[in-house]
Amino acid sequence: MSDNLLRLINVSKEYSGNKVLKDINLELKKGQIHALIGENGAGKSTLMNILFGMSVIHTTGGFEGSIEIEGKTAEIKSPHDAMDYGIGMVHQEFMLIPGFTIMENIKLNREITKPNIVSRIFGKRLETLDIKRMNEDTRKALDVLDMSIEEYVQVAGLPVGHMQFIEIAREIDKTGLKILVFDEPTAVLAETEAANLLKAIKKLAGQGIGILFISHRLDEVVEVADVVTVLRDGELVATKNIKDTNKYEIAQLMVGRSITIDREEGRNRNIVDETILEIKDLHVAMPGERVKGVDIKVKKGEIVGIGGLAGQGKLGIANGIMGIFPAQGEVIFKGKKLPLNDPKSVIKSGIAFVSEDRRGVGLLLDESIEANIAFTAMQINDDFLKNFGPIKLKDSAKIRDHANKMIKDLDIRCTSSLQRVGSLSGGNQQKVCIARALTLNPELLLVSEPTRGIDIGAKKLVLDLLKQLNNEGMTIIMTSSELAELRSICDRILIICEGKVEGELPPDAPDAEFGLMMSGSANGRSEGREA
Amino acid sequence: MVEVKRKKNTFNDIVNKIGFPTIFIGGFWILLLIAGGALGISVITLLSDTIKRAGMNGILVLAMVPSIQSGTGPNFALPVGIVCGLFALVCSIEFGFTGWAWLFVAIAFAIPLAAFVGYLYGRLLNAVKGSEMTIATYTGFSIVAAMCLAWLMIPFKSPNMGWFIGKGLRETIQLDAIGGAQILSNFLRFSLFAEEGLIAVNSDTGIIIPTGMLLLFLICCVIVWLYFRSKSGIAISAGGINPKFAQSSGINIDRCRIKANVLSTILAAIGIIVYSQGYGYAQLYSAPLMMAFAAVAAVLIGGASAQRAKVSHVIIGVLIYQGLFTTALPVANQMFEGTDLSEILRMIIQNGIILYALTKVKGGDN
């Protein structure tokens, strides 16, 4: 009993009627490393937000279930409460002040002070800093992590690996730290740095601190964790001792869905053995979705799926081709080299794009449906314009006719083509985005996250529409976080991991193959299996 | 009960549609008009002055539309265009033009000059994305200061403009000396409710309609309205509402912003020429310093926001704003004799409205 540090009992959470966590039970013992694993949207962050008493949880109606710390029910209402209970967190992105020294960063807002004359009159806030004792404390914390670096060095300019350790040292330095949460700590680290970090995590566990370790790198999980819990769609799928399981099984648990994949085969495919698009060593500087050199070939008439976890770079590919984010490399479309970083020429050459950021990039929310549909074609192809000498005015009648045709063809539910796009439902907004792309008569359609944020019925309609377009001869590259939908319509699926193509799978490959590839351990697996 | 509730809703709808500030200020103007009538001030004179001042300021206010639509915010750098217009105006005098020729040459010269300067100003705005309004304000101030030197040093010889002693141009140049005062305002001028009859030509009583000036204002309005229905204008608007959307549709946003500010600067230049002829004097030196603020306040009162503006906002705004101040002055003087409350009132309302509108700006283009 006494070594039971943390227990989550039947924790559930709803966001406006949408269950994102269902009856999660989790136990963490002293000195144990507990890995939490799951796809994006599986509920990992929500669970951590509950544990830290983040305000998002409490402003949306709190959660059900209870949290026990060392056998006693804990009321965590704010991050400050969480700190008092001895819960610490090492963040994915570093929260350090570059101009401060290591010691100052570690001791920020927890400074050790001694009284002086001024502070005796004006209060504690003006006490003198006890630099010596703070340095000693910092040294101790750094020593725990085997860091030989001096505590008076400025943080600016240190390698990322060091910054990660300073974050950890800050948490260790807090008195009474019992539980430490690592949120994808190795995501930004190089291999040797990651190895050092894992060593440090083991050492901390050896000192009796309970560790919650969120990661999607299965190799690491198997190496470092004692217990693994797999979340999927807000449900706890399994909790297993690491000894009793292997990477392959974890990957299967992570991906495997109860939803059946309805894939109709035998439709009249007309894939021609002609490469329509060839991408060579494409690098895209899209923040949070960096692409670090991909090579892809797409045949005419194919539907190619691009999958992978969030932040791995899958979204960067389409954005890079379209020139929305700075790109480098070579893209050859229909035998001609496409100019990069020039959206206008790319659209002109016959490629259309439906953005993953529907409300931010895809639509003018305050404008009418017809204005949205006609806009790009008007600007790029000079459609829907009447010429008055040198002046080109919009041809409202033509726009209206075309918009009404699109509304009918794509079954956009609206009161009229003049309705504000912002007032449409998500699925209908998505159709407007697709209608805008189709108005350009593209040969190649890039679609990113076409079903994000729309309900199940609308999802099916959108996917059917893509299939139908493909049957009519359009080549489609679909990027999606939802493996199931990629598998339902794509001819083949490329999995992107850490900005590179990890591998290619047919849509009917087993779940575990997808899971392993998404967590970047596909190669490790085959070795592991043979051994 | 239900019926009452529904009525209230429609009232709220109307308020939302027109905008609370517009209704409030408009209502205040009407109240002042009634008060003025009760105090024995001629309402006809007040209305006449309102129309005259609205016509004089209209194009200056119209200059706000392109810059707001392009996403660079209200054109606080209006003085940039104004000094271009003034420069063209004095050049036209220097070259010896008078009457209509003076007006046409001034406008014809002002347009290319303002286009060039507006282009440079647009380049500047593209370099300081995110803080356009602050930069614009200081650009306006700086150019007025720089031109103060220029006015002094220009080697113009025309006796109509020089100081009587020494070099440089006068602060105020009388335009009737060259036959330019009210030349446009008096074109096809007529009066409503004049002493001579309901509609009278060549009367100085009643509500005087400066037809020529209003016509030019309306022509400019139609041009701007049409422009924002053209390919180029639609691209500018889209870039202003959602830069990412425009960019993903292959639009060069920077070029759109430059185009919009060129148009705005040209309108400001034409605007000040029209203003000067209506006023009868061209005011140099520090006179343009604060003109942007009145124009910004007018378009905002008309219902525009710092991100969206229509030609209709300009027409409504300039009428209400100028109406308010032509009315407030005599009424306040009548009520508080010997004080200058009206000017204080003007500053409070003008700057209050700008402040109100700027608090509604949603942060940046994120």
C-alpha cells in the first residue's frame, strides 16, 4: 500500500457531450516507470491536464472519478495544487529563459533569500538572494543527473539536450517531488542525448520517484518502462508489464480499431503507369510539421495516402508543394519542374489544394459560399470575369450559376449560394473547400485532413466524393491522421515519421505494421523478430 | 409577451446591423439640430454647412476604404497623400494656371506624384507588418514636418503664394486670387428652400448644394466601389480578411497591400485639392498634421471597423461626423457663452471614436 504513489480511479471526461476519456484506471508505484502510449487524440494530454488541474478541465465542467496520491484522495484544482502534491512535469518544449543562468532558471520564483534592512521594512519580496545556497542546491540537482556543466552558465546557446536536463533538474530541485511526468521528452533530442536522458530517468526512478512517461517511440518504451498503458480513443485498452509483452503487440494495441474498414474492391480503377508527380528530397520548414527530405512518386489515377502521427511532418508535404511554407528540393509534375514557394504557378499548372486548416486557410468565413468557390479560379485562371476595357469586373451571374451547380453536385446543404460560409456545418464547409479546388479543374488534388472536425455521416460523404472524383480520372494525394479513412480509400499509404518517409504499406496491411511504422520502429522490429 | 420579445430582438438586430456608435452619434447630431432650432439658430444654415463640409471631406474619408480593406488598417498616414496634393496644387499655381485649368492640372499632377509616393509608403508598410497603424501615424507626422522645411525652401516665384517679406510659401494661400476658390463647389450649384423659391439657382440662402463637389465625390465613390468588385480589388479584400487564404490561392499579398495604399494616397491627394477649393484656401505647413484623425473617425462612425470598410460607411460617416461638428459649434457657443466647449467636445468625440474602434481590433493576423 505504502509504495502506491498515484491512483486514478474511473477517470472520465467529456467536452460538450463528447466523451474523450472513459473510465481510466491507472496505478503508479514508487520507483516505477509507467509508459503511457497512444495515437494523437487518444486522450493522453487530457489525462495529464486532469492530473495537473489545468483550467481547461475545470472551465469545461470538471471530470468524473477520483485521484489518490499515497492512498489519500487528492483535490487538484490548479497546477499549483499539483505542485504541492509533489507532481512535476518536464515539458516537450522548453520553458527556459535564455538570458538567465542555469541556476537562475532552476530557482526562478523559488529563490532562497535572506533578510536585509530594506526587506525588514518593506517585506519579504525585497530580501537579498542567497546565491551561495542556491548554487549549492543547483549543483546537487545537476549532480543527480550526472551533469558536469557549471551552474552559472547562461542557458542561451546550450545544446537542446542540455536544456532538457535543466528542465528536469528544475523539477528535481523542487522539494517533495514524488511524481515526474515526461511528455515526449525525446522528441527533439538526438540519439545519444536521448540515451542519456533515458539513463537519467532510470536513475531518478531508482531514487523512488514515480515516473509517467508519455512517448510514441516504442523502442524507448520497451527499453525503459516497467509498465505500459495503451490508450485508444479515450479508452484504456490494456495495461501490461513490459516483460510480458513486446513492441509488436503494443503497436497492434495502439492502432487496432473496432471500426471495420469498409473498402469496396473491384471498382474500375484506371491507374496509368505514368508518373504524374515526383518529389525528390523535399524539405519544408512548416512549424511543427517539418519535412526533412522525402522522395515520393505518384502515378496518374492513384489515390495515395500520407499518414503518420501529428508533428511528424505529414502535413508539411502538401503545404510545401503548394508553396505555403518555405520549401527546398525538387518537385516534378507531368515532366516539368514545379517552381517551389510560388503558389500561383503551382495552381496554374493544375494542382489544387484543400488545406487541413479549413477555417484558417481554407475559407473566407465571413464571405458567401459563391465568393469562396469562385475566388481562386477568378484570381488564377481569370474565370468569372467580365472585361470592360482594361478593367476586369466580377461576373456575378456566372459565379452564381457555377456555385449553384457545385451546391447541387456536392450536395452542400445551405439556404442559398449567398449564405455565409462561417454559418455552415463543418462537413458543408469542407465541401465548399473541395468545390473551390474543383473549380480550378485540377489534374492533381492534394487533400489534407478532409474529415477533421466533421461528423461521421459527413465523413462518409466527403470520402465518397473523393472516390468518385478519382473514378473520373483525378489523381489524389490525401493526408490524414485517421488511419482508418486512409485505409478505406487509398491505393497505398506512406507513413511519415520524423520528417521522412518511414515506409509504404498497402491499405490491407495488419494494424501492427502501421503502428510500428508510425512510431518509427519498423526497421527495429524485423531485427527484433529475427533475433 | 412573445410578441414584445420578438420586437426587442428586431430592434437589437437593427442596432447590430448599423452599429451602436453610428446610431448613438447620429442620434446626438439630430438632438443638437433640434436644440439648435430651439435656441433660434437656423437649422437650414446648419444643414447647408453640413453638406458643404461633407463634400469637402468626403474624398479624404474615402481614402480610408482601400487601406482598411487591404488589412493595413485605417490610413493614419493620410498626410502623405495630402502633401502630395498640396504640392501639386502649388505647382499648378506656380505654372500660372488659373480657374478650371488650375484645378485640372493640380489633379492631373497630383495623381502620378501620389502614386509614386504611395508605392514607397506601401513598401514601408510591408516592412513593418503587424504595427502598421503606429508606423502610419508617425509617417504622417514626419512627412508633415519634412514638408514644413520644403515649403520654406521651394524657390517658387508666384506672388500669389510667397511671403511678402523673405522666401518660401505662405501658410495660407488664398485661392480666389487665381480663381480657384469654390470653383468646383459652384459648378451647377443650387439651393433648396431658398428665399427665392423651393429650388433656386444662384442664391446664397437656403440649403446650398455644391453640385460639382458632390458629383466628384460620388464619382470617386463609384470608382472605388467598382474597383472592389474587380479581380484586383477582390484579391485585396481577401488578403485583408485572411492573408493565409489569399496566399494559398496564389495571391501576392504584399503587392495587393501596395496597390491599396497607392489608391489610398491618390484619393488623399485629390481629396485635399477638393477640400482646398471648397474652403477657398490652401493650408500648408502644419495644417495637414491632424487631418487623418478626423477622416479615420468619420469612417469609423459610419460603421467601418479597423478591418472592414465599405463605401456606404464613408457616405454615412462623413455626413454624421461633419454634421455633428458644424452643428455642435454654434449650439455650444449659444449654450455656454464665451467658452470654447465645442472644440473640446470635438476632440473628445473624434479621439473617443478612434479609441473605441481600435479596442475592437482583433490582434494581428494570427
